[in-house]
Amino acid sequence: MGIVRRWSPDEDEKLRELARAGKNALEISNELTRSASAVRRRAEVLSVLIMAKAFRARPSHVATHLERVAIDAIRNRRPFPAGVGPSTIAGMIEKGWIVPEMGRRYNVTDAGVEAVRRRFRAGESGAGCGFEALCRAARPAPCERAAIRHRTQDFAPETAAWSVQ
């Protein structure tokens, strides 16, 4: 175990100030040259509330992973992958990314193609929120496409028991 550094009254006061200013544990730890977990523990001892690091929501104009694979399946007239349900389809219709055709078939609109191509930009809401892997490219890598085909081989939209309203 490493050397234990005791908290000084000055550090306690600095922690209180930074917490009041709305800083999160990581930002406070950088200021005090302490670990983020040490800052959280000390804040608990002092009954000081620290802001949780907020994750920014994905912008609604960027497709989720399920929306991407569903659009890819529609464009290539393949079955929907596992996980793509009525709420995913309804959401894409509402956003104008797909339009219903006869029965349970759909067509991808230009807006849908564009949503799949979009990526997060630095400073845009959603950047750095943990969804970067979903914004690599419009099409999944070959190994991902094989996995999608494997999961979807027994499910066809024409035989689906659910419908979108």
C-alpha cells in the first residue's frame, strides 16, 4: 500500500469551493492532485455533494446501432436483426428515415441514409458520451455483417407478428 496523505483543512476548503462551483470528482482531483476516488471519499466524509459527470445524450439526428443495422437490412432487403422491434421501427418512421411500403416492408429515405452516415463532431452534443464506436462508418465491418446475418437468418419482416402504428 502506498503512502497515505492526510487531508489538510485548506484542501477540505478547496474541495468545498470546487464542489459549489459545480465541478465533478475528476476535475476536483486534478486541482487537488488527488485521485478521483479519494475526492469522492473525502466529499462523503465532509457531507459535500459533488456533481456527477454528466453524459451528453446522443443527438437525435444520429442513428443508434439498432437503427443503423435496421436501415442496412431494409436497404439490402434482408431480415431485421435481433433487437429491432416495433419501437425502433416506429422511431425511424417518426424521424422520417423510413417509410412503410405494402405490408410490413419499408423503404429507406434520403434522410435515413444521411442519419447512418452522420458522425459526432467535436463540441457537438453527444461527443465523448461513449457512443463513438457507433459512429465509425455507415456500414458495419465485414465481421459485424456476418454476425448480423447469423442472428437474423430465422427472422423475416414479412412474417413478423408485430405491426407499427
